[in-house]
Amino acid sequence: MPAKSSSPEIPLPRSWPSRVKSAVLHAISLGQFTLAYTRGWAAIREARKHPWVLSTTRHVSQGGVSLLDERWDAGSRVLSGKSSVAVGDPRVLTVHLPDGFRLQGLRVDAETGECANQKETATMETVPSATKTVEWKMTFLQ
């Protein structure tokens, strides 16, 4: 009896022909192999209908280590979180902007920061004055 795969199921539309499903799964496998073989990194995160963190520049895991908390408050349209930072190490946090959202402002715990809107992303850049955990809040217009 063949061993059952412990790989996660990838939900593909049932209406897709099997050859299309097979091609998509092969492309994903090739991408995973390429990243592992070249020791490259990519972050894959679930898309959401509100702004959410795509990545940070603090670590090769793009937030996997330094992003300690992330929360969305739909009522106030605030994305907030906690991140670990290192003194003097410039950090950029990149957020995905779904259609209709624009970054209005930010507040970073006892730090100065700059923010910018692009077409589909917004960025927050800080240069920490100490190695610590900082709390941040980004306010959005919709």
C-alpha cells in the first residue's frame, strides 16, 4: 500500500481540467524546489480583504521572525502590531493595499517613521534607536 502524503491539500477549483490542476501543482513544486536548491526565500501569505503585512526587511523570512503580532480593526481601519527591531538597522514594513485602501498615517512606539503609498502597497520605514519590541499602528482611508 502506498504511503499517504503528508503534504497539505491545495484547494483548486473543481471545474478546472485535470491537466490544468496538474500544471499548477507542478509549477508550485518547481518553485519550492528552486527556492530550496538556491537557498532563496519567498513569503507566501493568505490574501485578505483589508490591508495586511506582506513582508519586513529585518530578516530573510520577511517577517517570520520579527513580526510578533498583527491585528486588523475594521471599525477604525487600523492595522496594528508588534515587531522586534535592532538598533540602527533600517526596517521597512510593506503592507498590501486592497482596492480602495490608502495609508493615511502611522504611529511607531517612541520612534520616528516615514510612510508612503504606492499603487498596491504601502511602506513604513524606521531606524530604531534601540534593540527592542516596538508597537506600531497604521491608519487607512477607504
